[in-house]
Amino acid sequence: MRRHLVRDSVDAILAQWRAERPDLDPSPMGVIGRISRAARALERRLRDHFASRGLQSGEFDILATLRRSGAPYRLSAGALVGSAMVTSGAITHRLDRLVAKDLVTRETDPDHRRSVLVTLTDHGRELVDELVDAHLELERALLADLDTAEQDQLAGLLRTLLNGLGDTPE
């Protein structure tokens, strides 16, 4: 189904560049600008969603990563750093907050004394199981303007872009 395309803010920016610099092709700005603006809008909605449940988005990411890792819902802090694409300092700060909320525990790995193991508590598992349903419901609502085929097409295009940018599983 083809919808009538409504101009967005990026269209106005592109029109300004075309008027001021007709010698340029600003079309890459259209793609990058829309991805950036969409990411900020989505992050804002997700941040507000998690804040209403007493969490930050990064904290949910850690809980979800531990939960989807399977029983015993335990990973090294290093594995969490790798999956979250943030610094070890940021992970440490998030873990401090999650430990204080009794959502995870942290202990020295008995097999590798320099490594820390992070484990989802029962309370943390219950919370993430409850939140993931609401999270998926919100994500469906955020994508509601795209039908299933469009969502699949967009996911494929973004996968291709991310692969080209080096974002591949390790």
C-alpha cells in the first residue's frame, strides 16, 4: 500500500541546501538525518517508558541481556560491556544501580579472579519478564505506521547498513 508522503523536517533542510548549493547532492543527509532523528525520538520514548518503571534504558539492556542468556542468567562484566557497546565504567555504574535495587548480584569469578560475574536475581528476572512484554507492546506501537512488509524491509535495509558499518556478531 502506497501512502501519501508528508514532508518532514529533513525535507526542509534538504530544500534549503538545494536552494543554497544547487551544485551539491544532499541526499545522503536525508538518510542519515532521518536515521538520527528517528533514533533520538525512539530513545526518548523508550527512556520515558523505562523511567515510568524506575529504570534507565541501559539498566533494562543489562537485565534483558542477562535474561536472554539463559539459565543461570549470569555473564561476566566483560561480556556485558561487549553486548552493550559502552565503556566498562558505564557498565560499572549501571551495575551499581542494579545491585542497589536487588536486581543483580556481582561476585568474583572463582575460576578467573580478575573477572566479575553478574547474575540476575529472582526479583530481577521477574521484573524483566514483566517489562519485556510492555517493551514489545511499546515497540509495536512505535512502528504502527509501517505495515509488516515495510517493517521487514526497513529491518533488512538497516541490517545491511549496520553490517557495512562493521556491526556484526562476534
